[in-house]
Amino acid sequence: MPLVTTTEMFKKAYAGGYAIGAFNVNNMEIVQGITEAAQELKSPVILQASAGARKFAKPAYLMKLVEAAVIDCPDIPIAMHLDHGADFEICKSCIDNGFTSVMIDASSKSFEDNIALTRKVVEYAHAHGVVVEAELGTLAGIEDDVKVSAEDSSYTRPEDVEEFVTRTGVDSLAIAIGTSHGAFKFKPGTDPKLRFDILEEVSKRLPEFPIVLHGASSVPQEYVKIINENGGALVDAIGVPEDQLRQAARLAVCKINIDSDLRLGFTAGIRSTLREHPEMFDPRGYLTVSRQNVKDVVTHKIKDVLGSEGKA
């Protein structure tokens, strides 16, 4: 099947009490690892590209990789999404180049400016059959070009969501309830807790409306350990507890973004393989291990966290 939008994915996910995984892609091996796992588990999947990914891989290469995945995995719905579009021009470029979903991130702007920019993107996207995600509230952390300090982060205000969705016509909404970007989300010794009170209040105000969680990697400690044992220096890398993500997926959250966990698995594969086989210089050797790690991460997320197995 061709690339699809997230509209039907989210309707089914909301009704079924599960979420769709939105996995960031940067190269061929990551695309393959994600989609092979989804194909085997009969799970819908969202591939998403950040500004950093588009700069690294170049937009034309990235789209061709995704198109190849659609051919290779014909039995599952695949959407192509722009993660954290900074302005109208970037969103327009992605829409014009075949993306089926875009995110306009104007969360750092005033409420009125966020509405105005989001509405502009929505009007162009909908005219071209593309859906739009926006954000209210600001997540802390670092992901490519998105850099927000803890002091500048803010939870989503439930009292704002109805007006925002009504005035923008947006198709899904990313909210801030305690997740954050990157691999260093919480301090050691703390008890990470997501603000389910905010999520529940938002879902009451927006019944059956798809909610998105960004910064939702759990930072698998086995990969952190492998990286550190093989020359890495990831000290105190701590992510979001997976039981809380599963709870969010049972509620109004229809899309959960995962990036850092893929990077950790990929890097652990390279570091451990080259340490164990110092004579190796063929990238196909160590990238095969990295690709399998990505596939393992996605398999686990689909089966045990998202609940989307068999939902294709």
C-alpha cells in the first residue's frame, strides 16, 4: 500500500486503547530495523524525520528510503511524518515532497502566534491531503535543533486546548506532561512520574482527539551499559518508565515518539562489535548488529509498550 496519513491509525488506536510508535529515521539501517519489526508484528508505524535527519541524510535520499520500506513491507500502514517543523517553509517543503503528516512546532511562541502559524500550516496541509500535529506546552531537553532548558519548559495548560484545536483545525496535539527530549530525562534517585492528571483533563476537554507524547524514550539500561563498557560516557542516562507509557497509550495518547532508544541500540551495536572484533573494517559487519538492535527495540516497544501488535 502507499504511504498513508495517521487519521485512520489514530481512530483505531484511540478506540483500541493502544498507541502508534513514531520512530525517528536517519539512515537505511534504522529504516529497515523499524519497518521489518513492524511488518513481522503486523503493526502500523510512523516513520519521522527531524530537521537534523533531513540535513544529515538529505531529503531526497530519506524519502527514497521510506519509499523502499513501503515496497518491502506491503502489509502494514506506514506514515511519513515531519518531527518538529520549525516554520511554514519547512512544513510546506515536506508536504510538497511526499510527507503524509507534518508537525509545526510553535510551542515556544505566544499562544496567539502559535495559533496563527499552526492555522497557516493546517490550511496548506489539508489542501494537499496531509495531516498536522502541533504542540502546546514545552518539553525540556535536547533533540537535534530543539534545545529547551528545564527553566524554560512548561506543562500544557488544559484550559487552552479546546480553543487551540478549534481555532487551528489541527489533527493531533502534542502535550507536555513530564517527558523530555534526549537520554538524560530525570536525575538519579528521583521517582519519574508523568502528569496523568493533565492528560486526563485534556482528554475530557477533547474527547476522542488524538494526543501525542514527545520525548518518550525509556533509555534501556542494557544498551547504556554496553556503550559505557566499550568506551562510552553516558553517565546517569535515565528515561521514562515504560509502565507509564503503556498507561498513557491506554488513555488518549495515540502517538508515542521514540528516538533516543534507537540511537542507544544502534550505538551499542557498533561499539561492542568493533571492541570484540578490532580487525573488522567492513561497515556491513557492525551495521548488521546495529540494525538488529534497532529491530529488537522496536519489537519490544510494539509488543510490550505501545500495544499495537496485530493492529495493521
